[in-house]
Amino acid sequence: MLRIKSRFALALMTTLTLLASPLVAFAQASESAEPFKVGTFAINDVPTVGLVMRDDSLIVDLVAANRAMQLLPQYSHLEMPSDMIGLIEQYEYGMKYRVYEVVNWMVENNLLSGSSRRDFVHDVGTVDIMAPVQYPSKIMNAAVNFYTHACEGCNDDELARRTKERQENRGVPYLFLKPTRGAVIGDGEDIIMPYGRDEIEYEVEMAIVFGKTGKYISADRAYDHVFGYMVAMDVSDRGGRPPGGYGVRSDWFVGKGHDTFAPHGPWIVPKEFYGDPMERLHQITVVDGVTVQEAKAGDMIHNIPELIEYASSLITVFPGDVMQSGTSGGTGAGRVERASGSGYLIDGETVTATIEGIGTLTHTVRAEKSIPADLSGAQLPPVSSYRDN
């Protein structure tokens, strides 16, 4: 009887030990030792999800770092998503704590610098920066959502009057959709001006990346559905449709839908490391050294939670979807004339779009020089062919 009791006691102690051990050995981190950003990078020609660390100087191959960490017995085995949409989908369902765990392991063991730096850590200049999300299922864009953009070319008195009028009657946001694959490009890729389309403009915008599926998301719950923020540009073709046929000159597909017209990146700041964008947002566009746009969130007509509520009342948002919150004055009639003598972009110019606390997109503008000779004539024609009509 004594032997039976002893065996029972030993089995009980063993069971309790096994139950208790994972709580110590496999507990995930609730906080990150350092802030980080996330992006998609070509490392040895392979698209790779990476962490951006140490003032944007280092890129960590997240899958490789996680694989190395879990070789140690105190860490549980957990598969890391291999693409950005996978990471975003799982982030708020526990994956972010695993990412925190990877960061803390690297920081605590000094694996990011010096002689102990690991081979899954890369200098940012040695990798190709791709658009973070390859590719969103949709890009929703807020049109004319800054008071200064709604009154391009206005003097101070006109802007004050028009702003007051709009504040008293804001209405609902105006959203339009932009293509994704083909239009979306990453930092450093060229913006292509389509053949003969010579009225091309820049627009810097904050892009909100959704982290959770939602429909009818109230403004009060809006940030619960946000994964993070990135820099975006809404490149625009102001040339419009040629005369004849359908009689409206304005055409949103022509204006917004060309290849390369949706630069995104250079990476995404998870929301916990950015704060309230309606307090922090500061966005700037520079073309060949000339600042052509600058604005803060206070210039927005509809704030980001309101945009999310409106968008989700029309269509369900999914993880990885993107909403761009609009641009400020400095386009259209408010264009700043540059050394080129043009208010529009021209071949060879460099455009940088910066949002403080996120990063900077840099792109060179290249004009398409020719089109195939066998086209029937149904293609979009050069603006010069109907500009004076």
C-alpha cells in the first residue's frame, strides 16, 4: 500500500512539473524590448518578411530568426507566416507576442550587432525593399479629404472661408478604388508616365493597413481593426478622357489606375509603435529638392476613424486591405512650379514622400517612350492629341 501511494505521489509530482514547465519555458513576451516595423524584402532574390530595427538601419529575416530561436529547448515551435498578409492575419490572434519574443531574444543576446550578429540580420542597404503587402485585395482612397486640397490655389482668406463652410457641411467621405497588382510598387521603383500622358501629379498620403476583417465598424472601434500605417502615393493622371463617345471628361480609371501609380511602403509601422495618427501625422512631398506638399492631420476633413466607418459601411474590409486617407494642398491649381518650368512631373525627376515616424518613399519618374506599332487605335491617346479640343 505504501509503495502504491509513493508511485501515486511521484506520478502526481511529475504531472504537476510537466504542466508547470511550459508556463515558464514557453511563455510568450507581452511587450517588445524595442520598437520595430515590418516589411517585405528581396533577400537573395527571395521575397521575405522582415523586421525593420535600430532606426531603420537593420532588416531581420523573421522566418530565419524564429527558426534559429526555436532550436533552443526553452522556446516552443511555432511556424512564422512566410508572407505579409499571413503575418497580418495572425498578428492580433497571438502572433505579435511571438514576434515580440523573437525581438527580445535577439536584443537580450546582442544578436543584432558586433561579433555576435547573426546571418539573418542584414543592413538595409543590402536588400531590395518591396511593397510591404503583395498585394492588397483592395485599395480604398479618400478623395479631397484635406481642406487645403479642397481649396487649391486659394489665398488665406479664401481658404479660411471655404474651410469654415466645409466644416459646417462636411457630408460623407468620397472614396474610390485603385488597382493593386501592377499599380502597387515598392520604394525605389520607377513611376512610369504612360506614353503621351504628360499631366501626371504626385499626392502623398498616409495608408492605413487593416488587420482584422470587419463590416459596419464604428468610428469608436475603428482602431481595433487597424494593423498599422505606411507611406503611400496616389499618383494621378490629370489628362482626362479624349472628346467623343461617353461625354464626361473626368475618368477615375484613367486618373488613378495606371501601372506604378500606387507606391507603398517603405514598410509598415504596427499601430502599437505609432500612436494616434490624428495627433501625430505629418506628411511631406519633395520633387527634385522642392517641397511641394506639407500637412498635418488637423487639415483632414474626415478623420481616420470616420473614413474606416464609412468604408466598412460599403464593403467588408479584410486583413491586408489598404485605405489611403487623402492628400493636402500643393496639387492642381496649388502646384508649385519647379526649375523644370512645369507643375506636373517630368521625365527624370525624383519624388520623395515622407511621413514622420514611418519613413520615406523615393521614386524616379520615367516617361514611356513608345507603344507597340500594332495597336488598333482603341488605346488611351496622348493628351496632346486632344488638349486644345
